[in-house]
Amino acid sequence: MELKDAIRDKYARAAIRVAGGGGGCCASACCGPSGAGDPVTANLYDQEQVAEVPPEALRASLGCGNPTALAHLHPGETVLDLGSGGGIDVLLSAKRVGPTGKAYGLDITEEMLALARANQHRAGVRNAEFLMGEIERIPLPDDSVDVIISNCVINLSGEKDRVFAEAFRVLRPGGRLAVSDVVIQGEMPDDLRRSMELWVGCVAGALEVREYAEKLGRAGFEAIGVEPTRVYRVDDAREFLSGCGVDVEAHAPRIDGRVMSAFIRARKPAARQDRPRR
């Protein structure tokens, strides 16, 4: 199974479970089960935010951070969420930007889009729109959004340079990238990098911190910053490696403290410029 097909299949099953009244997902690791005990997805939203969205949106939250709390959204802005899943960050963003602003959600999974639209209806949010599409090929025009957010999705892409180039394209001059993602400090063992389960679980596809910043810079971004929000220790590693077909006890100590959730900020220059040629 191709990586993108595996991702689509996993999140389709997650959406079906949530729509049927169950939990978010069956596998561990980032984008795994949303709830207590998961080292990556647990306790990301405060009670005030939880009260703003339908329970189904929270149960379908499979991220690693809370970009809406860190992005400093303003009334009237247009926001795009890359990999919007069940819609929690889109709905929260729509409330932040108010009736004069708009929040888009982009996802490749029909089942997640259906769930997100149902959650939008339950929440009574009018200034949101959910789009079918790939984050490597964003179906919006140039210079059309003020802020791009994402929650533990970019690391899943096998074409990260294209993701960053597309993000740069659709942002208006001076626009902001404000995403939560999983990143790596140091080296990830090759056998873990090759694991499909860990790709789908957001660990093996994560970029090293310096490489993440370099790719953003090559895409044309400036004012780049990577702020750790959670650093995962050996017990966390055991949690998200379990069920992934690797020797947990052998590998968990090797990645102790090397995997983290981070908030990544960057800005498109205010003076419009062409993207650097490769």
C-alpha cells in the first residue's frame, strides 16, 4: 500500500469510528487515539476551547499540538488548516477570526470531510469551508490566505518541499505559517524511518529541527522559529512504538528525548517576491 493510501485509509476508519460514537483511532503515536494515556494527542485543548466545539470534533482530534492557541489569529483574517481532519482547529479558528474572516479546512479523506462538515453544522459556524485536496497541491489561488495552520500533518507528507512551496504560494505577502508538528532532534534509526506504521503514526516522517527550518527558508520564508511544546521520553517512546512491528525495548531508549512536538512559525516576506528557483 502506498503511503498516501495508507494515511487515507487510517483516517477514514478514524472518522467512521467517531461518527459511530467511538474514539478517534486504533493505533498509537501521533495521530493515534485521542484521549488519556496517549503521549502525543492527550490534553491539547483547554476547557474553554472544548466547550466551543462538538464532542465529535474533539474525539476526532488526532494532532500533536494546539495551533489555534499559538497562532494569534485576528478578526477578519482568512485561515487555512492543512489536513483539517474532523475540523476542530478550523472551527476554533473561525470563531477567532469572526464573521468578517474565514477559515478553510483541507483534507484528502472523504469521511473526515463529511465528519468535519457535520461538526460545522452542529457548531453553527457559518464562516468555515472544508475542501477536498492534497496539501502538496492546495486548491486555492495565489496570495489568498493570511495564516496557515496545521496540526501534526506536514510530517506525513512524502513531498515536504512541495508542501512548503504551496504554503508560500497561497499566503498573502506578510502572511504567517503557524503549525504544530512532530520534529526530531538528532538522528532517527533507519529501521524506524522505514516503518510504514510509524509513517502513518507521524514519527518516522518527522524532519530534524534544522532540516525543517532549512526547507522553510528554501521555500522563501523568513522569521523562522521552532518552539518545542512536548519532548517525549523513553516511556512515551514505548507507548507510540507499541504495535508498530519493531522491537520496542531495543528502540525506545534510542529515541528517548529525540522526538518532540513543536510549534513552528514562519512568515512570507511583506514585499512580494518570487519563490527561489531550485
